[in-house]
Amino acid sequence: MSAELVYTVLTEAARAGVREFCVCAGARNALLVAVIQRTAGLRVWSFPEERVAGFFALGRVVATGAPVAVLTTSGTAVAEVLPAVMEAHYQGLPLLVISADRPGRFRRSGAPQAVEQVGIFSEYVEACVDLEAGGGGGASWAEDWSRCRPVHVNVCLEEPTAAELAGATGVELPEEVPVRDFPQGGGGAVVGAFVAQPDGLVVLLGAMGRAERAGVEDFLAKLGAPVWAEAASGLRESRKLAGMMITGGEKALAGLEVGRVLRIGGVPSCRFWRDLEARADVPVLVVTRAGFRGLGRRDGVRVVQERIEWGEVPVPERGRAGKMMMVRDMAGDFPLSEPALVGALSRVIPDGALVFLGNSLPVREWNGWASWEDRGLRCHANRGTNGIDGAVSTFLGLSADEAESWCVVGDLTAIYDLAAPWIWRRLPEAKRRIVIINNAGGKIFRRLPALAGGFGEADWAVMENGHGVDFAGWALLWGMGYRCVSTPEELAEPVEGEMVVVEVRPDGEQTEAFWRALRGA
């Protein structure tokens, strides 16, 4: 009976378009593992730790646009996938979690590895399907899955027998894979009416899929309104939008007179967006496939969650925006500061490389001071929850089929994901660089006005988690190359090797001087 259920679940996963599995093996899910291993046409990645597997799978979803499954055994194993499920929920990504479980009679018994797995992901999944041999129901879960959010399939299994494992065969993969898309409605008319108003329109671009970018780019080029673009939008360096792009850092954005805001894509990381919380006088229209408005206030905020044909959206007659460089780029005055080094890094990464930006401060510094030259860099970031969890693992998932990939993270973000390089020797050979901006703690908190004015040194010691760690030992542990740099000239030197950690140590005094000068500009 368990074998029949296993085949049913994996057949359903195949029908949903799953062709990659991130497997965390255990005794309870051994039969699932055996069938997956014997199924021709699947790509299988194995991990000893579920949190890393979940974020790697997230990277694969973004890279392929298709659902990817994480397979866990029973007990606390499934709980480790929660952070990745939360991120997938807020990004609107089809992550599938298949968890093996002990049979239902063990629930609330306290028996070994018998935790309450059903409902463990709460509202962060579109559905939680609980299956047990002879239980009926739930067999056709794939047909109902929108593939716009995560799903959890919990499979209650007896321990497999040797005969079941020895006799396991693969499942048949359908030739046709369902296309994941959103319905088209009246959203284009809503956008057209919103941008037709004459009062101070500003456009914010968050993360968006590759398929959306060309249409959005053409629409904005015709619209002619000022644009702030996150690196993960893919349009930050757009040549078509160069004359409309706000390029002077977040202070330039904050200095604009704003009457209304059109946001396209994911939630922006800039402070300007958060400050809209208190700007009830500024109407906001959000166009996002994830469906989240990104603000606490509801009044004056409307969300469009559908596919829009941007070429059909009416554009009002208005003059093209002038050059939006409103604050002088001062990074060159402080060449050893953190923003200047991030800018220098952006100029030495080879054309066309994939770039993953791993947490809040590198994201903001790249958005503000990276090169504006269009060299085909493809930037990604996990900004669904704005957390630091799983950044290196997501990067490695994204990089699996890339010729050259660069990850830019802070020191605490790297510390949070020390097990991530487990998978790198199992990846296709390629150039991968993990750049760690080591400023000895969580320095982003000093950028928050309330904390900067209200904390003493004892408070900062707790808030920043200062440390004296370097990452040479981490590189050695996983067999990665290692370099430590602190100047633009050192950054520009060629990086040799397949997998290399580049530890960047900014000058703390120059960094603080840069931020003081920017505040006073």
C-alpha cells in the first residue's frame, strides 16, 4: 500500500511539471528516494540539511521558472524548510515540499520522529495535502495547484521493506509540461487610468521575471516618468530608460516631489517605499504577480495581480523626464568605503554574469552605487521576506547552469548559511565567486535614524553582533579558494579558480565618513 501511494505522489508531481528534486534522505522517505532515483529524466540534488536544500531549490525555481521539489524525511526535518517556504510564498514561487511522515496512528503520541507535520507551514502554502494509504482524497492535488505559491504534500508511510526498495521502479514523466501563467483581465485599463493623472508620478521597479521586462521597459520608455529601479528588476541599467532613471542614491529618491507611485514587481528595498506608509496623501498602484501590496495601509493602495499586455496600456501625452541625478555621487571621495568598493566590484564582474545580492545593505549599496553601464549583468535577490537566511544556498541553486556567477553578501549573512557550499562539488564545473563584505557585524542598523539617535555603545554591541571572524577557515573547510581584499585595485585583480571566496574588508572610518557626507548633501 505504501508503494502505491509513493507512485501516486510522484506521478502527481511530474504532472505538475516537477523535474528537479532536492533530496534530504532518511529511513522514512527511502522508498520515495528509490523511485525518484529510478525515474529517467529527473535531476536530483542530495543534501544532508533541509534548510540549505530548501533555499537551493528556491534558486532552481527562479533559474528555471518551473516547480522544484524538496523531499524530507519525518520529524523536525520538515520544519527546517519553513524559511524557504516563507520566502517562496512572498515571491509567488512554486516550491513543492514532499514530507514523509509516520502513519496517522502515531500523531500526538510522542513516538520517535512523530511530530505534527500537517499544517506546519500554516498560511505560507497554497495547500497542505495529507495522504495515507487507504485514506482516499487528495490524489489529484497537482491539478488544483496554481503553481504561483508553495504546496506541501505530507505522505504517511510505513517503514519500507527490503522487497519494496529492491523492486522500486521509476514513474513515467508526461511529455507536455504545463505552462505557468497568470490570467489577463482589466489591469491594463487600471494602470492606464492611474498614469493619466498629472500629479507627480514616480515609478518604482522591484524584482520581476525575465519574461515581463521587455514589455515593462517599452511601456516606461513611452511613459517618460521618473523611475527608480532595483537591481533585481533587470532594468536598472536599461539604455531605453537612462534619461528617466533616478541615479543619485536613495537621498535623490527622497528628494522628489511625489504625487502618486506606480510600483511594478516585488516590494522595493528603498526607505522611500517604507515611508509611504505615513503618506496617505500619495495614491499607490501595485502591479505584482505575487499579489502583496507591501504596505500596512490599505487606503489609497490598489493591487493588480494579473498578466498585463503592456503594449496595450494607454500612455498620456507628457514630456519625457529630465536626467534624475539629484545628488552627487560621492563614493569616489571615499574609495575604501563600503559603497565605493561595491561600486568597484560591479565594474570588474565580467559582462553577462549572474549576480546574487544577498541581504539588505549590499542590495542598497548596489542599487545606489553600482555601475550604470549596461553590461548584461543579471541580478537576483531574495526580497520576499527581506531576511538573511539561505542567501548563499539560493545563489548556488541559481548558479547551477551558469558559466560564471557572483554572490555578494554581508558577513552575518554568510555566517547564517555556513553549510551552503556542501553542494558545490556536485554542481557542473563553472566559475563561482562568493564575495563577503566583512564589516564585522550588522552595520545596516546604523543607517536607521531612530537607532542612530537612541542607542548607546552597550546597545550597539548587542544589536550589531560585532565579531573578529574572517572567512579563510570557511573556505578551507569546503575546499574553496580564498582572497582577502580592501582596495579597488585588489578587487580588479583576476580571480583564479572554480569556487572562490573573496572577502572584502572596507575601511570603517571612510565608510562612516561617506554616510555622514551623504546625509549632509
